[in-house]
Amino acid sequence: MDKNRYRERMRKKQQQLRRRRYMRLATYAVAFVLLAVFVVRGIIFPIIDRVGGHKPDETVEVQAQVAAADPNAAVRQPLKGQGDVSKASVLTPGWHEDENGRWYQNADHTYYTGGFQEIDGVTYCFDGNGYMQTGWVTKGVKDYYFNDDGSYNPDIRRPMLALTFDDGPGEYTDGILDVLEENNAHATFFMLGQNVGLYPEVVQRMKAIGCELGSHSWDHPMTLVTIGLDSVAKQFADTDAALIEACGQASTVARAPYGEWNQDVIDTVQKPFFMWSLDSLDWKLRDVQADYDMVLNGDLTDGTIILMHDIHQASAEAIKRIVPDLVAQGYKLVTVSELAEAKGVTLQNASYSDFWDSSLANGEVAGYNMGSTDSGSDAVSDGEASSEELSDGSWEESGELSDGSEDESVYSDGQ
């Protein structure tokens, strides 16, 4: 064999052998790196966690159980996906900060998301991406305030008011809904069944923007306590039927015409009944400035229920100022059911006039901490008319309407 050809073959063979050796070395190196990662993350870190009293799997499981029990509790989110690239690059437990804000990494390399978590004796709130939140945070129907350093401040509370409107829907209701929607506010509308079919789109919009559908009877009889329970049942059943036809949902709460009820009426209707603690007297005043003053200068204690009417133009005009001004003063405007939930009240088939802290503490609110049923002390419970004008100004002991008329077919607020 030619020596040159022999040398060339030997050279190529040696090159092949070197390539194979390099490939084996590269394979060994990759395997070693993978093994090291496995050992560090799968063995060493768990050992460190156990020495420190941490059990990662159990911790995540317990955290999930806590979140299931408390919907406001944060959950431990494992590092995964491109959204966690900045967090995955950090291996040190504790607080960290990037361009999006502050976040907290646990010893098991998870981070808190979507709720409240106590860290070193301080309660923080984390958003869905795991970043610490400040300012007002809304969870369900409640608002919580977190200081600039992220710590929860229980001393700062957002007072809540329930705006309620009677006798609609009417030609001005849609304008009131405009104001509510613009200010992220809710209200409860106690509607007359005979009006619901005239404004089905308005009722649908109420439901769509988070307002509450209430029943105020079919045609506002002079008093529920004397018309017979069969008639009472029909008044509210017919109204619910009209609401279901209009928007697919019956009323969730009720209000008696003229605020006259007794327990038999409530038991017949089978809904929570609502009175009020601040009467705007808009049915009587019919003046924008006077309506505004009655509300803004009235008792706006946290938990107050405000009575207005959506069938008067002056009321609708006043609301354009009332709602934004109340919001600007720090009030949150909610439905009566939202207010009850925020105050820890499970609504019963009883009567409610306010959710003040004092009323709750005195056991005057049905369904609060398993309290006794409210007796309805603000209303007439024995079927007899009150000796003083009820706060919607509609009925007096004499049976005369508050404007002096004796015609029982005339409704004193303009019906």
C-alpha cells in the first residue's frame, strides 16, 4: 500500500476517534450538569427546608387548603412559564423587587399570588402576578387599605351606603343608571310591577351594571296589612313574573308601600324587607338643591340606607351631583344585599332599616352573628297605622294622605 495513502487513512481514523471522544466528554458534561441540578433542587434544597422546619409539598397543600377556606387568602404559585423569568432567576428566599414591583419568594421557591398573606407578623396583599399591592384593594364586596409599604391598615375603612329608589322604573331611571355606571356605584331599585313591562330595557340594564332588583308590590296599595295575605302574595308574585319576563330574574329583596308591613306580610312574600335610615323626602320636596342637601347633610353613618325615588325629574337631576360627591368623600355606594354581606349579615325574612355598627352590636339586625330576628321597630307591626307620618311621608293615622287629600287613589309622591 502506498505510504501516503496509509498515512491519510490513519489521520482520518485518528480524527474520528477524537470526535467520538469529544462527543462522549460533552455527553458526560451535560449529564453531570443535569445530575447536579437534580441533586441541588431535588435533594439539597429539600434537606435544607426540612432542617429549617419547612416541608414544601405539605406547605403548598396547606396553603391551598387555607385559600379554599378563605377566598381572600393568597396561594403559593410555583415558578413556571415565561412570565416568571425574572422571579426564576432569584434563588434567595425573602423580598425582591423588579420593574413591576415587590414580590416575596418562599424557601420552597414559590411566591404568593392573588390574596392576603401574613409575613413576619404583617399582612400584605399580592395581585394575580404575585406583586405587592398598596392603596385600596377590593375583595368581594369589601375594601381593604394597604399602606405605601404594603402593610394592611385596619384603621382606614371605606364607609358604605346603600342608595335605594322606589316606584320605578320610569322615564328618568335610565339617566340615574348613567350616573351610577359612570361612578362605579350600585343601587337597589324597588320597582312596581305595573311599570316593569313599560321599561324592560332599563330593567335589563340595572341587572347588567350590578344593581339590585327589588319589589315594591304591583301597584302600590295603600297598605299591605289590610288587603289580605292572598292579595299580598299576588302583588309580589305578579311583580316577580314581570321582572322575569323583562330580564330573566325575580326580585331578591322587597319594600312595603308606605313602609307598612307586619311579619305575616314578610312570611307571605318570603323575602327580606327593607326600610331606610335616611329619607331624602324627594317625593315631597321636588327640588334639586333641596334633594341634594337632604342627602349630603343627612346622617351618612357607615351602613346607612338612603331612600329616594326614580320617578321624579328633580331626583334624577340631584343624583347627578349626589353620587359623584359621595364617592369623592370616600363613600362606597352598594346595593342593600352587598351592604349586608359586607357587614357580615345573612339576610333573613325580616325587616332591615340600617346596618350601622351600633345596630349590629346591639343585636338589632337579623342574621348578624346568629342574632335574633329583627322586630321591625321602625315600622308598624300590628297592622295599625303609625300615629306619626312614616318617613316616606305617605300615610298618617287619620288615613289621609300627607298632602291632605282624602282620595285613596292618589299616591302622594306623584303616582
